[in-house]
Amino acid sequence: MLEFSKKILSKVSFDKSLFKKELQKSSGWMSKKELMHLKIWALTAFAGYKKIILEVFDNIS
């Protein structure tokens, strides 16, 4: 699921709102370990979206 989410996020990265929506969806399907990897990858790959990424991950319970 992690690799699938990476692929989707890469494809929608042209639009911030779509990126956020897909990141939120992806976070609902993953284990905590996968979420940690996704967060690190997203922050590395999409540094310009740092605020959005941190916001999404801060809202995960």
C-alpha cells in the first residue's frame, strides 16, 4: 500500500488540494510503520508541501 500511495501522490502533486486529499486517504489505509515511512518520504520528496504534510500527519489519531 505504501508504494501505491507514493505513486498516487507523485501523480497528483501538481495540485495542493488534491495532494492533501490523497494524503489523507492514504493515511487511513496504513499501519503506523508505513505512515512513518510515508511521512519521511513525503517531506523529502515534496518539501514545498511541508505545511500540508505536517498538518495531515498531526491530525492522524
